[in-house]
Amino acid sequence: MNPAVVETHFSNLRLKNRGKVRDIYDLDDQLLIVATDRISAFDVIMNDPIPDKGKVLTQISLFWFDMLKNLTPNHLITADVNAYPKECLPHADTLRGRSMLVKKAVALPIECVVRGYLSGSGWKSYQMSGEVCGISLPPGLVESDRLPKPIFTPSTKEETGHDINIDFEEACRRIGRPIGERIRDISIGIYEKGVEIAAPKGIIIADTKFEFGLIGDDIILIDEVMTPDSSRFWPGSTYRPGGAQKSFDKQYLRDYLLSINWNQQPPAPPLPADVIENTRNKYMDALRLLAGPRYAID
């Protein structure tokens, strides 16, 4: 197990943003995105990192960028540290395996959520109204049911707290209908391709979220893609509709935090060693099954 990277401190690089997981550096006409081993749950960053988590997220995203490149352009320039600008090279050991050099884009202020199964906030909404983000669903569905077809259920991107689910019309009011229709269609298309690729490998992608940006008039896929942080990954072998599912994502951590009756407010509780190790194993299993040896972590 490699040492955990909690924060990056590169004094010769300009830090643009430090998110829940990623540190982003401004390299003038490019960005350097570094995935740390921080983990959040219920919008609170845990004090204990998950070793190698950032590498898993990066490698899975690289796998998907390659698999989806014929469907939509993306922001990736390279993940080869040796090809980074020279000012990055002193930090090669930290950056290797957990970073990407990407194009700058103007991020759209919408999370593009696609659901193929009824879970999470979608299940809660369906129980109350029979709808998810304004989309009516058939009566009689149970938790974790597969939907008749994938649905596009966007949300806002909040700086703090929970993102807010919105309907498609509200998304179009925020970003314009032509762009809204385009990212809806792209999102559903790449989700369906992801499901097709993951299913034979024993993984159900129940839902996921994408982010897009603009370079001029061109829409490109940015950020991470169908990782355990941005998706619900379920083992196909144990899938049974009618309740919550086992997962390859951080639901394991959420379940632990619920079991100790934490109030979901800072400060985060300390994580036991076995919870850290088991969470890491969930991420590693997802990488191994999905991406294979080409993307394995040393």
C-alpha cells in the first residue's frame, strides 16, 4: 500500500482550487488536476484518507476517456508525467498515476446525472411523487429496480452543501436549450456505452454524473468519468431489486457512518483501520474488474 496523499503543496505551481478530492493547478493555457486520497461522505471531508484512492479515480477516468473518445471529445491532454511542462517535473513522484494535464474549459454549472436504476435521491423522490426530476415513472417500482430506459436528471453544482435536483426545463433555463439538449443526449449515450462495457465485467453502473465544459462553441467532457466517487457501482452477481445493493463505491463508508449515528456535521469522526482498508479494497476491486491490468496501480 502506498502512502496516502492528503494535500499537494507545490510552491512553484499556482493552486487554482482545492476541492473535496482534487487539487487543481493553473498552468496558464492548461490545468494540472491531481486526485488526492481525501474522501468525503455526506459532503464532509473525512480526516482519514484512503490510500491510493486518487490513483484509482485517475486510472478509471483514463480508462473511460479512452473507451469513450469516439463518442465525445474530452479535456485530457496527457497523463504521462514525463510529458508535463518542466515546472511539474520536480513533483513527478507525487503526480505519477494520480494526475492529468488537461485543456482549460468553461465548466457548465450543471451536474449531468443519468440514472438507469432507481436508487438514492431518485428512489426517495419516486416514493413521494412517482417522479424523478419531473420525469414520471411506471407505478409499482421497488428500490434498485432497473428503469425502462435511462433518464437524465440534472442537478445544480453547489459550492457548499448538497447539489439540488432540478428538472430538464430548469437546466435549459440556466444554460440554454441547445446546450441542454446536447449534453442530455451525450450523457445518456455515454452512460449506455459505459453500461455495455461494464456489464460483462460484473459491474452494474446504476447511475452516474458527468460534467461538461465549453471551449469556444465546442462541448467537451471534463472532470472524472464513471468512477466510484461519481457513480453507483453494484456487483452484478448479487443484484436483487427490492432494497439497497452491495457496492464497489463509497456506500460502504456511508453505511459505517450511519451505523455509528454520526450527525453528518463537521468534525468527521475518526475511521477505524478496518474501515479504511475495506473502503480501499472496494475502490481497488472496481479498478481491477473494470479497467484490467493496463491501468493497474503499482
